[in-house]
Amino acid sequence: MNLGNTSEEYDVAIVGAGPAGLFLADKLRDLNIIVLEEHKEVGKPLHCAGLLSLRGLRRISFTPRRSVQNKVRGAIFFSPSGLKLQVERPREEAVVVDRSIFDKELAEKVSDYIKLETKVLGASRKNGFWLLKTKKGVIRSKILVDAEGFRYSLSSSLGFRKPPENMLFPAIQADVEGVSGINQDLVEVYVGRRWAPGFFAWIIPLSDDEARVGLAAEKLPLVYLRNFMNKHPIASKKFRKARIRRFFGGRVVASGIYGRITGKNLLLIGDVAGQTKPTTGGGVIYSALAAQIASSIIKKELSQKSKELNLKEYERTWRRLFGKELFLMKIARIFMTQISDKNYDRIFKEMKKMGFESIAEKEGDIDFQYRVLKKIIAAPPLYTPQIPELFIAFVKALLT
């Protein structure tokens, strides 16, 4: 967009042209808006694994087309020693997308509002407006939306808390061809401190001989990824003749809700607001749901013609609708970061006995995991001295 042909004053300025910013921009197209993106191209650099639930996409009324690489029906979970839990449904449950192309699809309807290579260097308030400093000048806006993702540079400068480092996991993944022994219909998930301490590793099929393999870990993700691909007793056999096409990385935000997400004529959305699943780090669907909430409140407040807008209803609504969901996922994430490989194997055995596979197949939802997580955490077989008693007492208190 050429700002020379438009006003430098906007109703809403959105910083970041990732999914969160783009979903919101689409909802606000009837206002005077601008989307500021620091990179040369929407969708670059690439970060996300690109696994999106079909149910979630229906919830947000978006159908990706050019970006879809594969569709899957379920997942296989492997314990550190190779015990297996398989959740599989007769119909397709999720799509695998190329996130770079997916973001471009999102951007198509709002391309006229996007200004590329425009990094916000600072933001301040004056006379009821936000003044956003860039190398190309100053942009004035009534409302500022921070959709910068997991970098937190703008949000930190504005006084918002950054998530604790132990809830931010560096991640690396690679698109690989020449893979053998994968099921094109099933994602594979591998847990255990030996392979991915603090988080997990994944193999997402792209075709019958192509896959996206990656992991997030507490540190050194590339070292752990090479170790996983070369030495894991099950996974390494799939990569003996594989060729890596490209590497890409990022950070997984597993903190969930960790602080306020609104200020004076200001709100956060997406990863920077902790609107991701602490269990997996996925946030595209939650970002779109947050955009639905934020857009209606922004429009209502702007219609009041006041300099001081009250956006706190966005935060209250978000917490009321999704706070319990994300909080229980956070408890599950804390549990998973603490557990030993030996206890992981024991829990896999107990989950097999309690019928986890059929429960997940019957009631599971990739995006809304509360019902299944509550059943698993509350299952009597998991309450043994091998799991920290203090932690179990804490979880029990949360569920009452």
C-alpha cells in the first residue's frame, strides 16, 4: 500500500501480518485500518508446523485451498520406550498446510490495507491517538493492536509482561522427502526427555513419502532433532534414505493466559497474548476466535466517538469463553514438562487400560481439549506415589 495516497490517520493500526493480525483486519475492513508488517513478504519467515483442525476451520468460517498439502484422520503417540496409543477416526480431522501460502491466502482480502517492510520502532500516546514511529514516518491511530507474534518487542515496550522463559520453547522442523514407513493419514507424536525435553517431537505426513519432522525442546532443538532423526529406535528407520528440502524454526508459546492483554485504546492478539494451546503451541484457530471478539468490541467502542475507548470487554470475554480451557491445558503442559521418561511409559500403560484411545476418538477435539484432559487427569489409576502428590492435590483443587 502506498501511504502517500491515503490518510496517515487510522481508526485501527495492526502491527503484524500473521494470522492473528490478518483475521482481525478482515473483520475490520469497513473501518479505516492499516496492517504494518516488518518483513518483505506475508508468510515469511516460515514458523508453524501447519496442522489445523477441520472443525476449527469451520468454526472460523475459513477454507484454505492452495495451501493444503495433506489431510489426516488421527495421530499415533509414542512413549519414550516405544509404547503406542493410536487415535484414528473414519473421516478426515485436520489439514496440513504450507503456512507461508496459508498466510498469503488470508492476506488476499486485506492486501490493500497491508504495508510491508514497515517495522514499528516505538509507540506513544498523544491527544487520544497512538503515534507509531517507523523509518518511513509516524502513523497516527485511534486504536493500536499488537499482533507481533512471539517476539514481544512492542508489547514489552508498552509495559506488558513477557511469558516466563520456561513456557517458551525453541522449535525447529524440516520438510523431508524419501521418507519410508509413514501412514499418510496419521500424524506421529513422540514424547520423552531423551528426544525432546520439555515438549515433544512430531512427524506430519505430507504424502506417502514426504513429511514435516520437527520438535520443540527446552534448549538446542536442532541438536535434538538430528538425534531424533538419526537415533530414535522407531523414527530413525523412516529417515534412512530421506533428503531434507528445507529447515525452518520459531518458538512455541505454551504459557496460555499469563497477564493482561488490553490497555488504553490498545489490545494484544495471537501469540503475543498467549492465545495458543499450551499442550501443542497451535494458535491459528484461537487467533481467529479472538479476532471475532475483538472486532465486535472495537466497532462498538469506535461508534461511541470518544477519545478514551474501553477495550477491557475483549479481555473479559476471551477469559470467560476460553480461560478454563487454556488453563487446564497449561496444567497438562506443566505436568508434561516435569514427568520422567519412566513415568511416561507407566502413564501410557495406564491410559491404554483406561481406554484413552476410544475416549479421544469419541470425545476428542484438537482445539478444545478440556473434556478429554479432565478425564485423563482425574483418572484414579494415575494417582500413585510416582506422580508428585503436591501436584496432584493442586490439580484436584482446580477441578472442584
